Amino acid sequence: MSDFLTSLANINDAVNSFVWVKIGLFLLIGTGILMTVVTKFFQITHAGHWWKKTGGGVFDKKSHNKKEKGSVSQFQALCTALAATIGTGNIAGVSAAICLGGPGAVFWMWVAAFFGMMTNYSENILGIFYRRKNNEGEWSGGAMYYLQDGLGNYKGCKHIGKILAILFAIFATLASFGIGNMGQINKITLNLESAFFPQDLKELAILDGSVRVVPLAIGIFLMIGVGVIIIGGLKWIAAVAEKVVPFMAIAYIIGALALVVLNFASLPAAFGAIFKFAFGIKAVAGATAGIAIKQVITQGCKRGVFSNEAGLGSSVMVHSNSDVKEPVKQGMWGIFEVFADTFVVCTMTALVVLTSGYIDLETGLVKEGVDDATLVAKAFSNVFGIGGEWFIAVAILLFAFTTVLGWSHYGSKAIEYLFGSVGTIAAKVYKVIFVIMIIFGAVMESSLAWDISDTFNGLMMIPNLIGVISLCPLVMKLTDNYVARRIKNKEGVKPMLSYDEKIQKEHEKLVEQGAE
């Protein structure tokens, strides 16, 4: 078994390096830059507008009220997407980026997020434009549909679009078991076990001594909790996300802010280190060599994507379930999603880590005896004692639990696409397997699952970004159409709402009646 795992790890490392270092990062940042340019820097030039329609209008009842059967409200779609994105990547992922890439990785996380705003925006408007209803009357959308019907509609690209759509759906399904399930559950288990269970209880084992009682018990508890919620489908997932996500995000931000305020004296040095090490300055005074520029950029961008998922094409599958008719309206929620996830939550984690004293801000290196898995918990417990460790354990529990719920929906939508006419039945079978896999996530001890998840993230990103790039003229038209009608108030401009003529007419009528 150990030989098999070693071989698997070697193969995965080779694929991961090719996907992320040789292709993925250039494709990811390049797509973000392209979409920023073709939309005329929409995230800046219309910042007031998108903020008013998203974060600034969170308390607007229109964004909360679901008007259509088989859909969720715009706010529920955002919360479900944030449920899947605000996970362990915002805590463990950020600390891992700093440990492996140095403080400068935070700078590249911001860069990736700035351009990622418009990648996520573009994915979402394409998702709404190319969505359709499934056999149960629910909206189905995602990269597989705009690859098949968007890219596939270009001359000579029908088969290419279909093949890329199938590949994306396969990789999304596989990624859902890694990033969206076992990896998240494993982090929950490790942190709960560390915070709440004494050492002698943690060492209890059953069977042949390889399966420990505490992780198994936590896994069973989580399996039941997830199973009960996802049985109710997207409606239940969205209802839970709508309640939990705002609470958990605000609670974590307040806790992190309190810690940063208490370590305020270290704040200038922390920001200085972020910019100083962004370009890979080596360690000084003959210490261990610092981090190369390639590693700084790679870790920052990779962990940024791992956190906000801009470019993966994953959150499109829930944004497409929104009751919104205007593609650009849901696109703006995508901008807000990346902003909230990376510029707010991830930045707070980074500042907690960098002001904790566990990172040498002169060399950019992690101090001895600290690793990325425990870094944030140590920072909190260093100030708040055992209460700080409990706080992080509960935060990771809520963050990761809702991530699992969100990804169960993503995986089911990918399966639905792959199995066509029997897709809704196949999705139900998938959910059963998905729930069972939670047990494996709880008891596993290897980091291989996380590494494989990273690879599948990259593999699903590539076909998705090919689709977004190929459809950038459409993104530009949809954006210009919306700006002309909704921001510049030009008369006589026909709205662009769907690729399907029937859906276009239905939605056009509703928009004209002021229902949108």
C-alpha cells in the first residue's frame, strides 16, 4: 500500500506541477486580465454600482425573496457559493501560502483576486445566459453548458466544446470528493480533536489499532448532519447557508480584528513584509535560503484560487440557480463573492498570522516549531488562551461544513450533466456516495487527498477558462448591453438575457414589466 501511495503521490506531483506552474497560473491571471480589459475595468469603473446591487443591498428584500419555482434568491445563491468558497482555504490555506511562499504570497493572492473578480463575473453571466431547466424544473447551469452551447456553437468547435464540457464535469465531480468533502472533513476532525479532546482519549483505537475512536465518531456525526441537509436538495442547502454564512463570516472577522488590534504595533511591519517579499527577496544573514519568486507567486495565486474559486467554474453551478433574469446582475454577485472571500476574510487571516510573532518579518521565514496546520490556532490561543483554540476549531467547523454542503450541489450538477436524461437519478446516487465518503475524510491522516484536490482544481480550471476566453466577445456584449440599459438609461436597447429564444422572450417580458 505504501508503494502505491508513493507512486500515486509522484504522479500527482508531476501532473500538479504541469497544470499549475506551466499552464494554470498563466491561464488564470491572463483570463482575469483579459476579462478586466474587455469589460473596461468594470470592477473599478462601476464599483459604486456593483456594490450597491450586492453588498450594499444585502438588506434589500428583493435580493432575498425567491420569486420562481426551482430557483433560489440572489442572496441565497451568494451565500451558498460563499458557503463553498469560505472554507479551510481561508484559514489553513492562507497560513499554508505564507509558510510555503512567505509573506509576499499575500500580495499575489490580492493580485489574483483583483483580476479574479472579473473572471468570476464572466463565469456567472455566462452561466445565467446558457442555463436551462432540468427534469425536475430546477435551473441547471455551469461551465459544461457554456462550453457545449457557447464554444460548441463556433464553426468547427462543436466536438471540442462537448469534449471540454465532459472533461470539466468529470474533474468537478472528482474535485467535489477532495476539496469539497474529504479535505474539509479532515481539517474539521483534526481541529476539533486538538481543541476539545485530551491526549489519552485521542489515542484510543479500535479494530487493528489503525482506526481511532474520536475521528470516527466526529465523522459519523458530520455524515448524519450533511446527509440530512442535502436530502432536501438545494432548497435546504441554501436555507442553511443563508443563516450560517453571514454569522460565521462576521464572527470570524470580529475575532480576527480583535487579535490584529491587540497586535497593532506589528501591523506596519506585516504590511511591509507583504510588499517586500512579494518578489522573492532571500533570507538574510546566511539563514536558510528564502523563497524563490516563482514559489511566492505560485503559492499566492494557487491558494487564492483554492479560497475564492474564481476561475474554477464551480460557483457558477449555484449562481445559475438564482431567480435573476439579468445575467450581469448575478455576475456582480460574483465580484462581491471574490471581494468578501479574499480581500476581507483571507486578508484578516493573513494579518493575524503576520502579526502573531510566529513569522520572522525580517527574513519572511516561519519560526521553528510552527506549521501551517496549527499556525492560526496558535496565534489565537497565544492571546486568548484555550478559548482562542476553541474559537478557531468552531470557525473551521462552520466554514468547512458549509463548504461540504455547497460542493455536494456542484458535484450533483456535474453528474446531472454527464448522465443526461437520467441525470437527476444519478445525482441522487452521487449524493449517497458523497455522504459516505465523509467517514473516510474523518479518519484519513495523509495529506495526499489535499494534494490530489489541488490537482483536480487545476484540471477543472483549464477547460472552464478556455470557455471563458473563447466567449469573451459575448461577455463584452452582455456587459455593454447592461450598462447601456441600466446605468446609462438608454432607451430602445433590447436586453440580452438568454441564448435560448424561448427563455429570452419569457424573461424579456418580465424585465419589461419591471419584475427584474
